[in-house]
Amino acid sequence: MSSSPDTVAREVRRRRTFAIISHPDAGKSTMTEALALHARMISEAGAVHGKAGRKATVSDWMEMEKARGISVSSTALQFNYTPTGLANDDPGDVEPHVINLVDTPGHADFSEDTYRVLTAVDAAVMLIDAAKGLEPQTLKLFQVCRHRGIPVITVVNKWDRPGQAPLELIDEISERIGLTPTPLYVPVGIAGDFRGLYDRRSGSYVKFSRTAGGAKIAPEELLDAGAAAGIEGDAWTAAVEESELLSEMGQDHDQELFLAGETSPMIFTSAMLNFGVRQLLEALVELAPPPAGREDVDGNVRDVTDPFSAVVFKVQAGMDSSHRDRLAYMRIVSGEFERGMVVTHAQTGRPFATKYAQAVFGRDRSTVDTAYPGDVVGLVNATALAPGDTLFDGPRVEFPPIGSFAPEHFATLRARTAGKYKQFRKAMDQLESEGVVQVLRNDTRGDASPVLAAVGPMQFEVVTARMLAEFTVETDLEPLGYSLARRTDDVSSAELDRQRGVEVFTRTDGALLALFSDKWRLQFIEKEHPDLTLEPLVAAAD
Ligand code: G4P
């Protein structure tokens, strides 16, 4: 029996689904753990950011999951959070918020997957290292958020270490990405001497105390301005002055501008010391939007309280050669999901049984029997599902494809032995349908060696490894000297084909893409031939 729309609406209201976007080493894992600590999923931090002897292992999380019956996977971490007056206050019996933290794969496996994850969230936390400011991967991911209109909360982490001045960081963000930070708090004490936070909205001071090794929730003390000035002296005065300056520049929080993606509430933290973590959780609960309905291919909105629907945003194939298991992750858009329900796969019209829906959440398969909009559920044996696909119950719905993203790496691929061509072709179709890479073709190169296009070079390694493991096809990959793609049209293609350092291809979805060796080549051609159609490919359903 499905719950009433009222139940679904209540569940939606208390949910927040977000991702952390950051450059490797900014502190994403440490922050994830600090959030879990504040949500009281774990009683002690240290699995990740502890020093020698307490190093992170996946099994720490698995053990945690078993002990607490919560859902942990490398893809989505779900936890309850009840706002408290101070971090050390007891949350009591108030109905908690449900927070879904969807993991963006970091480090080396930067790929289209990273981008697709951002189609499954309603807000992003942009985590920045105070000493380093904006870094390349953060910028790339931020562009996706901007394009998708995802509101961003900015977190300046590692404030316990020497870094830039707050106003410098704020200027850098405004100038480089055109996002206006509106700090909710100003740190008291310069980077490296993190004492507490000046709450710009209430005018009070939250003073932090360290705990041994940053393992526990940092006790907080709430002081009024007079008491704060007495204790912190110049550091307090500086914080208040900075805040006034920000107000004069119009950098106070404005909910509408935040939701429109124009401004970004900013918080200063030390994930390692657990300073500022409650403030981040509270900002998520207070300011980040709850899950909302989604427009379908016909422009009608499937509202959150309508019957069940979900979008597949990530597909993971087992690298195990013996069985081709596929795991699909769906984000629920509307209605209630109950384990075992049979839903319809919009793309094929076929029924899809969700009996094994929970296996992805780890050992305890009975932990999630129901899920609501904003939640992420993993489906095993999802051989027919591809990123962007829709699943539904009740009235039919199909959401627009999540699209492909601007590739920056290109390579040709061919089967080493001609006799394997048929398998090669089949494997290529399969991997393309899973969204592992984009496939481009043109008459000059022929079908035997299509061009693969990817956001990150890791995607090529996945293709060659899976070609061999699952289809027993040995392949040769040859990187191409292109780094940029633009969408063009039939008329422009002929002219572009005559240019040096450019080649035009047809992508499987029919889009015409012109590849350029570098941005100077592109700029030169644009200048010489201003009439040519050359549209940037942004992260979008293009
Ligand atoms: P990532 O997931 O974004 O890649 O970052 P991760 O959390 O692994 O953190 C990268 C390094 O930064 C770690 O140090 C971590 O301890 C440190 N770090 C994270 N947050 C803070 C913070 O708020 N303050 C300070 N001072 N350091 C922070 P490491 O030396 O690589 O590891 P470890 O020896 O500390 O475990």
C-alpha cells in the first residue's frame, strides 16, 4: 500500500539532497565524516582524518552501517539531522531532517559520472581549501552547477591553517566565477587561529573549543557581542568590521538570489576540528531547497506527490568478467518507492522488478524498505537501464535525457584483429549506451575505428579494460590531438572540413561536432569565419 500524498509531501519537506564539489585534498572525506559525527551516525571521528593508526577504511563505514542500520554506499550517504541550538545540545525527539549526500567521484576517476551525479542533487556545497582558493576541478564542477541552476553553498575549509584573508577569498570567487559570496558567518581569528564564528544574522558569537584530535563534536558556546569583544578583543572587532563592509557591498544573504544561483551563502570551517560543521548542516536544512517536481519530455511537471517516478543517473558495471552485473542508481523524483514494486522502464515500456533494490546499500538489505523524492536507490541486475532513463509507476512519464557533457579527450579505438570486428561493434554499442564514452564517426575514418570522446581520460581505460574482460576484444587506443569540441551544423561543416586542425564528426545521437586542436585554433577560425555555427557544448542535455 502506497502512502498518501500528504505523507510524501511531509517526507519531501524534510529532505535535502546535495553533493560536495571540491578539488582533491580540500577535505571532502574529512567533511563527510564530520557531518556524520554531527548527525550522530558515529560517535567519534578519526576513521578518515585521524592520524596514524586510525586510518580510513571502507569497512569502518560498513561496520557503522551494521551497527546503526543506516544506508552507506560509495554513491549516497543518508543520515538524519535535527537542528540543535548548539552543536553540543541534545537533539531531543523532534522529527529529524533526512539528508542525502550524493558522492561525486573524486581524484583520478574524474569523468562524465562526476557530472551526472550533479543531475541528481538539489544543492551543492563548494568546498574550498582556505590556502588554495578556487582550484581547477572545483571550477569545472561549479560550471555544471551553474548550468543546471543548482544553488551553491560555499565552504572555506581548513581555517585552522594559515590561508588567505576572508575578503580576499570572497573577491576571488566573485571575480573568477561571478558568484557573489554572502557569508552567513565571519570567522573570528585569522586563518590559522580559528576561534569561532561571528553570526552575521544574529550578531552573536559562537566560540569553539577543540577536542582531542578533533575526534568529537567541538563544544560551542554562545556569547553576545559584549562578552565576545571582552574575550576576543581585536579579532572580534575585525570580524564585525568585515561583516559591516560586506553589508555595505550588499553581500548579505538573500534567499531568492541564492536559489537563483547568483549568490552563495558562505561558511568557514575546519572539518578536521569539527568547527563550523553544525553551521553547514543548519544552512542545508534552512536554506537549501527540498526536492522538487521535474519537467518531462512534453513539458509537463511530475510533481513530487504524484505516483512514483525516478531518473537513473549513474550506471556501474561490475568489472568482474564472469558476470555482467550492472548496478543502476536512481534518484526518486516523485511518489513513494517500496522495495519489491514493479515499475515501468519508460524507454522500453518493459516492467522492471525492484526486488533487489537495496543490495547496493551494503550488508543490511532490509534497512531501506521505502524511499521518497530526493533519495537515491541502487538497482541490481539493471542490464536494460542507462543514465537518463526514467522508471515510473502509474501514469506514464519520461524525463528528458540528462545529456552528454563537453568532452575534452579524444582517441580512436580499433579491434586488434579484424576477425573480432563484430564483437567490437557490439561492445561499442553497449558501452556507449551505458554512457561510458561518447562515440563519434565520420566517413574519412570509417566505422572500424570510431573516435571516442570523454570528459576524463579514465573513461578510455574503462573502455579498453571492459572490451577485453567482457567481450574478449583486444583493442588499440590512439589518442588524438584534439582538446575541444563545438556543436556545428550541416552548412558550416563543409567549410570547417577545409580548415587545418579541425575535423567534423557525427555523434550517435546525430549531433555534428567539430573538434579543434586547441582554443587558439578555434579562436582563429572564429575570427576568420564569423558566420560559422560553433556552439559551446556545456554540461547539459544538448
Ligand atoms: P579529499 O577527500 O577532499 O581529498 O580530502 P581529505 O578529507 O582526504 O583531506 C585531505 C587532507 O587535508 C588530509 O590530510 C586531511 O586530514 C586534511 N584536512 C581536511 N580538512 C582539514 C581541516 O579542516 N584542517 C586541516 N588542517 N586539515 C584538513 P592528510 O595529511 O592527507 O591526511 P591525514 O594524515 O591528516 O589523515
